[in-house]
Amino acid sequence: MRVLAILLALSALTGPAWACGPDTDCQLGDRHYRIAMPEGQIGSPVGAVVFAHGYRGSAAAVMQNQNLRQVVSDMGLALIALKSADDDWVIPYAPRHMDSDGSVEFRYVEAVIEDATRRFPIDTKRLMAAGFSAGGMMVWNLACTMPERFAGFAAIAGTFWMKPPETCATPAASLVHIHGTTDPTVPLAGRPILETRQGDVAESLDMYQALGGFTPTGETEFEDLACQNRRNATGDVLDFCLHPGGHSFRSSYLRFAWEKLQAAGQL
């Protein structure tokens, strides 16, 4: 009995043994994702940051960012790292995927959420989609296509390719967009890439503001971010935050966006 008690105590400390995780792919047919549960998580469902990597990135590389993993874990959240179908996300107007409607990626994200919640104690009411650079472009597409799947979205240094879509799914979601004022890789106004071009961030924000009925509510600051805040009648968030830098990412931006959603009652 004493040996059994010790084994049970050790199991409680280390948590369950998952079939996949931060160092092992969670297979979904010919696709995969990776996941890191928060340290000390035992049993109770937790929220999650569903993260989309940049160009030529990977789920494995996201998990190698120890600072990112620690920040998300300290928030008591799981980190779910997605992997694009190609070197880049296969979304509308992306280079070499000009004719894509994005459905291959959107179905994949749905499958990841369903699989992750089957394998792990994930609270589907507390999901935030986030991404950097090309991953930020993916996030804007997710906000437009499946706003009901996430409590909110955090797009960093990336928006729609080419132009905003003519329409998005409603009701509008909460979205925080973060960008560097001197970003040369994904400039605020975009730039030509092969047969396409990056979109203009202002055009995307204007489209989403009209879609969701957002109106200005003032300005706030966080670290090096200066934010223009918008809210709508249902309390959704549309914040545009600039930092005086280039094409850069800070893990603390995810905490900032999550806390914005919490303060607005979205989580």
C-alpha cells in the first residue's frame, strides 16, 4: 500500500502521460500539431493559445521557444502549435496559392481543436488564436472565417494578403493587432511579394470596424505598445497597437492580448 501511495503521489506531481506533446507530434492524418500543457496542470480543463508560426516555421520550432512556452504556462494555459500545409499558410492570395480559399487550413484548425480537446483537458470556451508574421495573416483569416471558435484573436505583424475579403462571418470577434512602425518585412501598408502583395493593415482594421460596429474608446499603453482601442455594443475588442520597432515578436504581447480579452469579459 505504501508503494502504491508513492506512485500515486508521483503521478499527481508529474501529470498524466500524454501520447504526444511539446517534443512529439500529435498526428492528424498527414498533418500534425504540438502541445504543451501548463506546468502543474492536473485534471481541470485549461484555456489555450493556438499559435500559428511564421513563414517556413514549424510546430517544433514554436515549442523550442522556451520563453514563449514559459509565459503561456505561467498564464495557466496550454500552448497549441499549428503547422502550415506548405512552407507558408495556404490562404487566399498567398504566394503560390493565389486561388486558395483557405479551406484546407480552416478544416485543419477545426481538426486540431477537436483532437486536442479529445486528448487533453482543454476548455474550448477559452481559446485565443495568435500568430506572428505569416501566422498573423493566418490569424486574420481565422477571425474572418471562424470567429465563433475562439474567444479572441491576436495578430502580430501580419494581416490579409492582397486585400480584406468583401465579407466575413458574423458576429465579429475580438481582435488585437500588434505591429512595428518600422517593420520592413511586413510594412503596415504591405509590399509586393511574387505575384501578390501583402495587405494594408489600415484597410483590414477599417473593414473589421465596419463589420463589428466598433467605435473608438480611447488609447492605452503597455511596455512599448501604444494602442488605439475600439469596442462595440456587445463588448468585443478591436485594438490596434504599435511599437517603435521592426519585424519583432515578444511573448509578453500574448499575455497583453489575453488580459485585454479577459478585461472585456470575453474569457
